[in-house]
Amino acid sequence: MIFRLSVLCLTFWLVPAWASTQDRLDTVNTLVYQYPSQALIEINKLDSITSQIKLSEAEKLRLTLLRCETLLQLGDNEAAINLARMNEAKAKLLKLDQARPYFLNCMAAAFSHYGDYRQALPLLDSSIMLSRELKQPQSLVNGLRLRGIIDTQMDSYSSAFEDLGLASDIYADTQSQAVNWVLPPRISITFAMSQLLAKNSQFNPAYQILAKALVRDDPKGKVLLTASILVAKMAQFNRSQSSDQLIKEAKNLLPELETAFELAVSYKDIAQLEYRRENYSRAIQLLEISLHTFIKQKSTIETLRTQRLLAQVLLTSDNQARAMPLMNQAIAKSLQTSKYHELVLCYQVLSDYYVRLGNFEQAYHYQLLRFDAAENTFNFIKDTRLQQLNTRLSRQQIVHSALGEHSHMLGHHTQFKSEYILLTLFILLALIAIRQRRKSTKLAPAPKITSSLEQKIDKLLGHSKLVGFNLSLILIDCKHIFHADLPLLHTRLENLLREQDIVTTTIDEELVILLPHTQEKGTLKIIEQIKAVMLPLQQGHRTNIGYAKLQQQDSLESLIKRAKVKLLMLKNRKQVSLSTVTA
């Protein structure tokens, strides 16, 4: 009897204590993003629990995950990477797979802070896939948010809109998740969406969604400071209201930060606001403090960006003697670390400066260097996308092979094979029936693009968007060429073009040529060669050719429409020039 009473009393004591631990972990989750230094103190306290109440393996992992996210907030990316890598493997070993995508997100965020998107993107792809499989909306939201931020930086705007929109829609589901792990505040998605809209020059919507989010979420601490700086920035871009009061409010929130790194980041952001309202002396002062901190803490990417910003402000205030050494250091670091995007910005600053001085030769020199850096940026993004695609394909192959082994172990291989054969026969019969029906019925004139060619074009367009390589379309008006000469034209074009180029015809008897891996300069050269080939067949008429470059939102139809617009513009320009000469 006494034993039963003891067990009952112990149970009533343990349950509130366990609940208290869960509440403390939830409190730490909030503190991580608002007051990360306080969060770290709480994490250390929980980590040193030595009473009879022991944390479970899942709770220990959650505590480590909160530490990882706190390290990110405090700028200790290297420690975050090591902690995330070790504990992702530990979660796998303990068969707590639901924790793995959270650690992958933490690792990817640390790499993205370094500007190392090549390592961050595959980690985020893995995290998002695992989150969907394991039904973890909290990690899915954070993974989509992080990938949206990276896509914004890499100018992949349609992908960023898709990811951030989905993250916003899913956020409500995170509240009903059975086990809490870690979740950034909802307003962090709004931050990312606002910056994406600003990069698309939609400054008023960017400002509006931030203003609404401030009222809706009532942020505190570091989150409120970030929001205030962003609102002031969007107000400057939008010019809808004065940013002076907003900047003042942001400065009043600086005491909320407790570490030198966080203060340095905020000083750098506020310095940009001061620069835009032409308060150069204050901007220089803030950037010098930030630069000193970043150098001391060996933060390479932040040092590089701050050097560039400080050099820009100094050049604007005509202090070339101090600015040029800083800019040269930023350029050297960008080349050394392959940060081509930063290199583009450095060369643009120098080009703008020499244009202002009237030294157009030097400005042109830096524009050429900028274009070279931009090409390297494009190649880097293309390689990153290819690596991302290869990672996805290899993962799919692993999944298919795992499914094959599983089916073999269950002994259903024979049944699966017979069902596969029957399904194949059914598809073949259906295709034969459709083909016969098409032959028996005469429809209205349709495009001359065959189904296999359509599939090839769709595949080319989809792959171009996913990987990010250039694709150009040329549209040729053939109305002045005799029908009997069209086969000859096709033959000449095939001899002129490459094997991977695609030639097809629209309903209006216009020739369409798709040129993968071709920039505008190369497209214009090919157009000149096509004009030379077509000249003997044009019966004395001018050759009308339009062209367009593939964008993320394009389909084949929209690409052809834009090429038609270009064709009409060129045709009208020729007519105006002819009438001017005649007059």
C-alpha cells in the first residue's frame, strides 16, 4: 500500500515537471529569434539539469536544435554547421527521423550566411523532401523560407515567389503539429517576401505587407528591430512617406541587442539608410564600427560587404584616397572567395563614380569587368542548379531502387511484372485506337509540330528554366518565299544550325528556331547568317526576323508572342527609316 502511494505521488510530481520542461523549451523557441543571448542562457540551464527528471532523447535533440538556431542568430555559423551535422547523424542513429530536416535547415542557413549557396541548396532540397514525407510543417515552412531567400539572391524570382507563398500558406498548419521542434516567427516570411517584391521594383506592396505584419504579429526584440529597418528601407524606396521617424525608431531599438556581432549587422543596415538620405558622415561612422567588429570576429562575407559599402559612401563624399584601398580589398576578397555577385556590385560602384567624374573611358573599363563578373555569376548559378538537379535525380534513383528491393522482399515481384505487362498492353491499345481515330477524322488545320517534337520542346523549356541556362527563340516571317522553296530553306538552315537547335513551324507558316545555350549576342550573329541564307529566296523583299530570350514565366506560346512583338517593332523601324530616306 505504501509503495502504491509512493508511485502515485511520484507520478503527480513528474507530470507537472515534464510539462514545465516542455513550456520552457517553447519559451526558448520564442527567445531564440527575439533575444538570442537570453535564449542561450536558458539553453545552458536546461542542458545542465541533473535532477531526477531526465530529458528524453527527443527533448535533448530539440534543445540542441534550439542551440543551433541560437548560434545562427549570434553569427557563429561554423559552430552551427558542426552542431547540425553531428546531431543530424545522431537523430538518424536514434531513429528520430522527424528531427533530421530541422538540423538540415540549420546547416543550410549557416552556409547561406557564408554566401555558399552550392552547399545550402541541396541541403534544403533534402530537408523539404523529408519534411513532406514525415509530415513536419514546421521544418517545411522554414526550409521553403530559406530556399526562397536564396532564390531571391540568385535572381530566380518565380521560384522564390512559389516557395515563400507556399510557406505562408502552410504556416497555419504548424500550430497543430503533434510535437514542437523549432519555428521562426511568421513575420520572417514577410521579411523575405518584402525583399523579393523590392527586387522586382514593387516598392509599395513591399512596404504595405511589412506595415500590416507589424500590426498583426506585434514583434519584439531583434525581430522588431529588423522589421523597423526594413520598413524604413521600403519607405525610402517607395517615397510614400518620410523615413526619418522610422530610422529614429529603429535606432531606439538598438539597446535590445546584446552582442557585438548583432550590433554590427544592425549598424551596417542603418548606415545604408543614412547613406540614402545623404547623411554621409553618420553612415561612415556606423560602417567603420561595423567593419572593425567583423574583422575582429573574422566574418569574411560581412567584412567584404561592409568594405564595399564604406568605399561607396566615401566615393560619394569625394574621399577617393580612403575609398580606393577599401574597394580594392573588397574586390580581392571577392575574387579569392568566388563571390561574383559582390564583384558585380563593386565594379558598378566604381563605374558610376567615374561617370560622375566624366571619365567615361575608366567607367567603360569597369563596366567591361562588371560584365565578365556577371557572366561568372551566371555560370556559377547554372552549375549550382545542375548540381541541385543531379542531387534530385540521384535521390529519385535511390528511392526507386529501395522500392524495388522492398517489393522483392515482399515476394510480389512476379505479380508486379505481370501487372506492368498488362498495363503496357493497355496503353499500346489505347494509343493505336487514338491514332486510328485521328486518321479517320479530318480536323481544322493544326500546328505542324508533331507530338514527339512538342515533348522535346517542352522538355527543353522546362530544363532551361530549372537549370538556368540561356535559351533564345528566333521567329522568321516566310510569307515572301514560294512554297516550293521552303524545303530548300529548311535544308540550308539545318546546315547552318547546330544539332541541338530545334526548327519547327507555326500555324501561320512562320519558322521557329530554338537555340539552347545562346545569349543575345550569339542570337544576333545567327540572325545575320540566316538573312544571308534567305536573301536569294526573298524575291527582292526584306527579311523580317524577330527574337526573344526565355524568361522563367514563359511558355512556348508566350515566347513566340514576344518574338512577334520584336519582329513588328523591327519592321516598323525599317519602314520609318525608309520613309525618312525617301523624304
